[in-house]
Amino acid sequence: MKRIRIGIIGAGPMAIFLLKHLIGHKAPLRITVFEQQALAGPGMPYRQDISPDYMLANIFSREIPLIHTPLADWLRAQPGGFLDRWGVSADAISDRAFYPRTLIGAYLAEQLHALVTAGTAAGHTVVVRTQHDVVDIKPMAKTIEIVAKTANRSKTTAFDTVVLATGHTWDVAPMEGTATLVSPWPARNIAALPAAAIGILGSSLSAVDVAVALAHDHGTFTQTGTGMKWTAQPGHDALAITMVSKTGILPEADFFYPYPYTPLFHLTEPAVENLVADGKGQVLLRTFTLLIAELQRCDPGYLTELAMTPPTIEAFGAAYFARRQRLGAFRALQANLVESRATIAREETIEWRYALLRGHEVFETALPHMTQDEWETFRKHLLPVFADCYAAVPHLSLYRLAALRAAGVLDIVAVGDDAVFAQSPDGGVTVRTDDACLDFAAMVDARGQTGALPSDLPFSTLVGALQNPADPLQSPFRLAVQSGLHNGLSCLSMPQVLVRYPFSQGLPNCAALAAIVAADILQPKV
């Protein structure tokens, strides 16, 4: 029996979870993984040349879906001294701990190696080609060709199925208005910035990472009881960091909640399936009604605090952020740290936050069934709420922000939707609002990964062969090619997935998406 030849472009988390599902197939497969970097496995967020060792991932150990060995077990099995580089004590390893991104990258690299070994033992042929830069993908009549370059040559290989798992992509020189901003990745971009007035565009998780990186490059954090202190290096006292965002608020701290998730009562996937199936439309409004019923059941006091009469989609988003806006970013930060730290100590759940955390996954099942107008309403009013809730930040990162604020080097400014960004004559960036004019020596773009269409994929022959390159991806994430060409393409590239699946960046989401594509690839063909 001829083995199906599967080519996977990229060797980060998405590819790892895909490989895990593929090697469980009974019939032997021939799988080739192409990776541009010298080390396969970490993917962009967890690579050593991208993230410094002190930068924490915002996912605790137990939330990482099983690949081959659970993270905590892998950490405990490491030889003496291995964890010292990251300041991780063997005695402190736990399923609920947060770990540095590069440490998780080392874990992912070893997990990929373990999958290759397991796949080979199961009768598959699994090859990982590092330092292979895929420069084009060519759908042919009966196969799909991958063109990859190495340092010495270019080679074309034919496959029956090809999956794009190319992960995150970042503009080298992002723009806002007429201003050229600094890309936050790799971290050496931040290290090159002077101790001066530095702007950060955004105030969510990526912005927290940038602020912490700047602080590490120009000073030192020290522990002070339950808090932290930041001290500038000699000659670096001129550092002044300003986060510039529409809302002027900071994300909230991680809190205690049961995991795996306990089921919701009203806002459930079967309930969404039923309202989609009945054909009455208004999918967004009716799913939102389920959310309100869920919050009323688990934490009616929270709905009372939001003071919505009546509760509407438009009002909910504004009410959700209103408390932090009233308190101000840093007072809200301190209050939230106290509350979240207490819930963890008592192992007590903040019920409304837990409902929203679980609820975003249910809303994601409803998104494909919404009209374009509903999607735009969701994107504007509810997506920011769910994104804020599931992107909670490790406490250590927020204590570092509090230390920077106490040192007088961190501020945050809300600029709304009408701010004008321009390049200043000296090469810096000027931000003008109705109330102020802010001048920076440089500004870092910390708005996170943006979505993109299949037409934006960096493979010219492939894009030219697509039937509808301007259409967003839909599950099961196939790329349909023109008549006469071989249909065997799937796309799990993060920018393309995010357009219609906005909650796809975490490791659990990667595992779920990879399972969908693997099942689609391996289903019997009629």
C-alpha cells in the first residue's frame, strides 16, 4: 500500500500537535516537517533568539495539552543544574506554575523529538528537515510540490498533502499613520532602544512583555517581600516608558479556577448548536442572552455592578472595562493583584471571570454561523472582553509593572480612536490627541498578531493557484485550488486562522485546530 506523503511547513507548536494526531493513524504515513530555524520545536514565541529567559508564558503548566510527557513531569526529570538558567527551583515545580517561554521552548523541542521517535516506532516515516526555508508551494495535477532552500541548494519535493503551520509573522517595520514603529520581536529590537522616552502602542499582554523587556535592559528588578523594586542602571535614569492605548487600562492577573474546566450551565455548545439548528437567526444576540443567563446564575452581584438596564451587547463591553477605567490603570492593577493573590491562596474562584473564560470557547463555536454584521458587532464589543479575560497575566509580570510605576518610569495614556501618529523630524514618533502631544524617541508596536487572508501567504505560486484567495479560512481549514490542480492543501498559519478564529493563539487552541486538520486529512476519501 502506498504511503500518504504529508509535508508540514513549520515545526512549532501547531506542527507538533498535528504530528501527534497523525502518528496515531493505523496506516503508515510518510511525514516530512520543514523548519527554517536550526532547532525544531519551540516556534516563534518560545525561541531563544526571540524571547529572553525572564519572559513568562501566560499559561500554567497543566493547561498545556499532553504531547508526550506532561511539562511538570519533564521538568522534574531534568538533570541537576539544568533549571538554574531560568531560576526555577526543583522544589517549586507545580502543575499551576508559570514558566519562562524559552524553558517551554526547550520542552517543546524535546517533545517533538519524542514524537518523531514514537512515530517511527509505530511504522511511520517521520523526517524533520531543519534549516530548510520553504520559498514556494506549487499545486500540480496530481501532487503538491514544496520548494525549500538550504544554505547550499534548492530542492523540490512532491507530496500528496501539505499543511501550512508557519505560526506567527511580524512586520519588520510596522506602521501607524505615517510613523514607523519598532517590531517587538526579536527581543534584541527592544535591547537596542536607548534609555529615553519610549512609547509602547498597546497595553495588553504584548505591551506588558515589552515594558518588562525595556526595564531589564536598563535596570534591575529586586524582590521586596511580596512586591518588587526596580532600579535603573547607572546612566540609564532617562528611561521613561509610556503605554499608549485606546482604553488606557491594563490586563488583569491570573486567578484561581478549576482545571479542567467545569461545565457551564446555560452557555453550552449544545445550546448554541440548537439555536443555530432552529433556523431563527440572531445567533449573536441569542448566544449573548445565554451568557447573561450564565452570569446571572453564577454571580448575580457582578451583573448588578455592571448596571446595564437592559443588558445589551454594546453596553456589556463598555461596562466590563468601566471599573478599571474609573480606578485608573495602576490603582486597578494593585486592587486586582490583591484580589487574585487572595483567590489563589484560598483556592477560591472569581465566578464571573471563570464564566467568561470558559464562555469564549462556546462563542467561538457560534462565530461561523453569524452574519457579517453580527461578526462585526462581536468583534467590536465582545471580542475585547473575551481577549482580556483569557489573556490574564502571571502575577510576577504585573508586580514588575507595579515596580516600574513606583520608580516613576511607567505611565499609560488613553488616546481613544482619533490619535494621529507621525514621524518626527528627529526620527522619533509623535502622537497627537485632542488633549496632548506626546513625543517619543521610538515607539514599539505591541498590538499583537494581526489577521491576514490566504492572499497574504508568502508563496506566490500557491496564492496564484487558489480559487478564492481573498476569502477568510473556515474549518476544516482547506485551501481550495483551481480546477485541474491537486486539492490537498490545509492552512493553519496563525495570521490566516485568526481572521475568523480569533481565540487561536494559545497552546490548547493549537491542539484543537491540529486535531481538526488531522481528522480531515486522514478521513477516507470517496
